[in-house]
Amino acid sequence: MDERGGGSFVAVRRISQGLDRGNTCHTTSAEVVAGSAAWLGRGLSCVCAQRRDSDPRPSFDLTPAQEECLQSLQNRIDVAYDSSIPEHQDALRALWNASFPEEELRGLISEQWKEMGWQGKDPSTDFRGGGFISLENLLYFARNFQKSFQDLLRKQEGDRSVWEYPFAVAGVNITFMLIQMLDLEAVKPRTLVGAIFLKFLSENESAFDLLYCITFKLMDHEWLSMRASYMDFNTVMKATRRQLERELLLEDITRLEDLPSYGLLTR
């Protein structure tokens, strides 16, 4: 069991062996995640495509530059959130300030955090499910797509359900789902979707963070389209993953900004 599976998530991961498109980096299955029953009821989980060990899967070779990009991202994924590290504390404060600039945070442990959709007054217990990168993803979203971030945080778009998904913890689930979908803990990608993503990563060091923002907006779009309530979260996540995979496989996609769902993020 992954050490980040404690607390809010139970995580079981398979470290697998997993397009040479000639790009350079611009920067220096087991079922995964049983979401905590403390939020959104029972049985809530991230999406994992289950496979038998005997299932054949392709393997894609990487250029040295792409290997470097993948290793850099994997290093980020391996960093657990640690509330004793000043950098992590600063990032958490920055997330609050970007989310609620009009409201002063009274402490890193505070009932205020529930306003953002954390399970309790200490967000660090929820970050165990996705590590420090899940905080970085949220912060990137808040800083680079402020309107979309605020719309999702405050549930300002569409005909919302009485029982909504909690924004922040859903964000951690999205980080975890993307890591899994793209097979990012593998030595090299074993799916075309993962290989295509590494091509984008080699051209844009923020590709994972950008894809996270696109995915979050797409998930909310699916949520509204399906008129979902909290018990439908798994179904919504599965639909989001399927749509994202389809878009990544489109022939005319040469960068993440070409994805049809990118338009949801910028409208």
C-alpha cells in the first residue's frame, strides 16, 4: 500500500514497466483509490481500468529527453505532503489566498478549510491521497485560470445538485486519476494515451498541471450534463476519463490547447 494511501484514501498501486517523437524537454493494474467514506458517502473511488497480468500491452520507447521529462514528473509525484516543511506550508497558504482573497486565513488548521471542500479542518490529511503534486495542481489552476477555478470552487455554473461534490477533495481525486490513466509511475508508457502525453510533456513542462485543469473543468461539465449527485461521482469520473482519452487520441491534436475540452476551461 502506498504511504499516501493513508487517511482519506486507500491506494493500491502497481509499479509497471511502462513514441519516440523526437522532442526535447523544456524543463531543467490494480484498482486504485477507494475514496474515504467520510466524504460523498460510501464506495466513492477514482477510476481505474482493471487489467489481468496476462493482457498484452504495447510498450513505447522514449528518447533520452523524454525519459528526463518523465523522471522529473515522477519525482514530483513521489513527494508526499509534509505539513512540517515551510515550502508546503507556504503553498497551502497561497492556495487559500488565491481561493478566498477577501478572507484572511486564521491558520493552517482551521474550520475555514471546509469552505473549500476539504473533509476537515486540516487539509494535510486529504493530501495524503495525492501528495504535494495535488496541491501544486490546485494552485496552478487557481493562478492560471482564475475564472474557471472560482466558478468550480463556488459552484457558479449550471443547475447544481443539492448534494454536490466537495471541490478540493475532488481535485485530489483528479490528480490521482490522471497519474493512473497516463501510467506515470511506469518506467515507460504502455498505452498510446500515455505516450502521446509524454510528447506534450517534452514540449511543455507544465503539461500535467494544464491537463489537470482541463480535466477538472471537463469533470464538472460531465457532472452537470448527467445531472449528477454525490452518489454518481464514480460514474462521472469514468465518463470524464473516457472522454479525455478519446480527445487525446484525436489525429489533429498537436498540443493540449487543441483538445476540445480546453475550450471549457477558457470560455
